[in-house]
Amino acid sequence: MKNVTMSEDAYNEFKAFLDESKVEGYNIRINFAGQSCSGPAFNISVSEVKEDDVTEVINDITFIIEKNLIDQFGGFLVLSEQENEGKGLSLKPLIETESSCGSCGGGCH
């Protein structure tokens, strides 16, 4: 089972983003950024592999993820802007968790 999945379009768009940002080495860590009323949030950073990490290599890009994130979220799907209905590149967990509307006090429905 793959820990990170992406289409060819998503790969090309993501790699272009990395190149525009002058990222060298293409070692990209997926980080848990917290829980919001819309569910878990993630971000990425340039990083090196550590002892408790899992890696997934897709062409030139090495995705680095802490093993506990794989256990909790089952892996990740990278969507291109088109696959994400025009909302830009997106990183989604394979296992969706419930949102926590009470966290912001807003009127989530």
C-alpha cells in the first residue's frame, strides 16, 4: 500500500511549485498542523529522513512522514488544482477524522 498517492497532473503541478520555490533535493516532509473545525490540517516542509519516518518516493520527490501519522491517517492523497475543483493543490488524509466544530465556537453545520 502506498503512503502517498498522486496523479501525473498533481505530480507535475507539485514539482513545478517546488521548482518555483527553488526547493533542492525534493525531500518533502508532511506535517500535522493541528485540528480545525473542517478536520485535520497538514503542511509540508523541506526535511531529512529521521529514525521513525516512513518514505514514499514518487519520481523525483521523496515524501517523508512520521510513522504515527501513517497509522492515524492511513496515508495521503495529493490533488492537483483541477482535481481539487479549482481550489489549488491539496493534501488529504486517506482516513478522514471527524471535525470538531466546538473548537472555534462558530456555526458549523
